[in-house]
Amino acid sequence: MSLDQISNFDTDPLLGGLIVSVGISNPLEPSKWSYGADQVNEVVLEIARTLISHGAAVCFGHDWRADGVMLALYEMAEAHDAVLAHEDARKNPLIHNFRYHGSANPLEEWRERQIRGVLNLVDTSAPNLPDGALGTYQRAVSLSVMRREMTEESTARIAFGGRDMIEGNLQSAPWGRTPGVLEEILLSLALKKPLYLSRLFGGVTEYAIDRLEGIPRQINFQLNGDLAKCYQDPVTHVEELRDPASDLRPLDLESIWDNFHRAAGRLGSESNAVIKRLCESNRLSLEENQRLFNASTSAEALNWILIGLRRLKAGR
């Protein structure tokens, strides 16, 4: 099922037809608001439940893990369909789980059939890689393809938290070319998708907000040696991942931010030109975005997200 077929029914038409990707994960270090892993999952469910109740569809790139949130999302979607008792509920599920090519599938066949009746499981494209490519490189590129395809299919993105790594410990590093939530943020900026960002959980989203505001800041992230060599090797690197005009070159986050600021600066001489573009895209004013950036509760953050999405839906 293609995503342009979704959301044929609305419990509340205010957000009907919007497709919102949700990139939220627990950082390695707790934020100043001290949200733990269980609380982060509760916020994911709260956001999904609220968006669905307003008629929007939601997209996730999460794995099906015992300590993850996908099973809880499935159970919520199943309950939602039962309450609606609507014939379109199972034809057009409002939760979409994107899975990268080659990802391990822990679901038994009968369980996957059951889930597919409630959630849309989206298997994303296989990257065009040379034979014998390093397994960790195949996985990293496949994750990038998944995140790009999910971003392309989405109307907007929400991002909180996201982990980087323990300094000097490559075993703690994320599997992709950048931390996952950060790559989703960068792809959304490159594809000019509305973004709703908050420092609520800290992590790489807090780092991204600082850089968007022009605040110099470093991030704890590096690729392991073998994976780094694959990205640097012109024979194995996949050029298609560098479009459309995104300049998301691996290993050089400084140049990425410079490019975004340079592109935004062409619109004017304001020092916060990139934030101005963010405001124009997500339909929140500068003051409203700053309140979202610095929200101290999930309810406060969700309030500003809903205001922006409603304006986006209304075309204001």
C-alpha cells in the first residue's frame, strides 16, 4: 500500500491527510529533565495517540525489540481500529513502520500477518552496492536509504533526543553514517520538510538545535575504522545518497551545517537566517519555536507541535 492512500478517515479532520515522521529515542545521557527510557517510550505513544486522534498518520523507523515501542504502538493501533469499527481502518492503517533493507525480522510469520492488518510495514529499497561490500557498510547505507525514503513520504517530522556515543568507545556508536535522529533532521532540512524540534530529551536533537541557532558545539560521534574507509573509498561510496543537493557527506558535520547556514543566508543577511527558514516551513514564529526548543514537558512540546501542524494543514 502506498502512503498516498492513507488517512481516508479522520476522527478529527484538523490534521487529516498529514503524514508525520516521529524520530524520538533515548539519549545515552539523560537530559536535564531526567527522562528515562520508559518515559521516552510513553512520550512516543502520547504523541502518536494525539496525532492519530487528530486524523494524521505517523511513521516510525524503529526496530521490533523486546524493550522497544513498536509492539505498544501496534496494540494502540489495534485498539484504535476496534473503537472506530470503521471498514477503512484496516485498509488504511495510520501507523507506518519503515524497515531498512536487510534488517533482521524477529517477527514470526503468523505475527507479521497479524500486524500487517493493523500497521503498514514498509520495506524500503535495497541500495545499489558492489558485490562483497562490508556488511556494516551495507547496513549503514540501507539505514540512510530508509531514512531518506521515510522523509520523502512524510509531510513533516518531529525529533527529540537521539543518542550519539560514549567518547572513545566505538562499540557504543550508532550503526549509520551519523546518529539516526540527526540524519533524519539533516535529511528533513535538505528536503525542506517542516521540522519540530525540542531539547526536551537532550541528545543529538539538542546538538542540532544549537547548530541551527549558530551555537558552536561538538558531538561525540565517529565511525569505526573499517566503516569509515568504506565511505572514503570512491569505488564503494554510493553517490546517489548525496542528492538531492543535500551535501550530506559522511564524516564532515561541520561542512553540513556551514552549507545549511550558507544556503539560508542567501535569503537575507540575518544571523538567524536558517532559523527563519525553519519558522517559515513549520509555521511557528521564532518565539514559538524557541518555546518548543526549550519545552520542559512533553505536553508543552506537543501543544506547539499541534499548533504548527494545524497551520500547516490550513495552509497558513
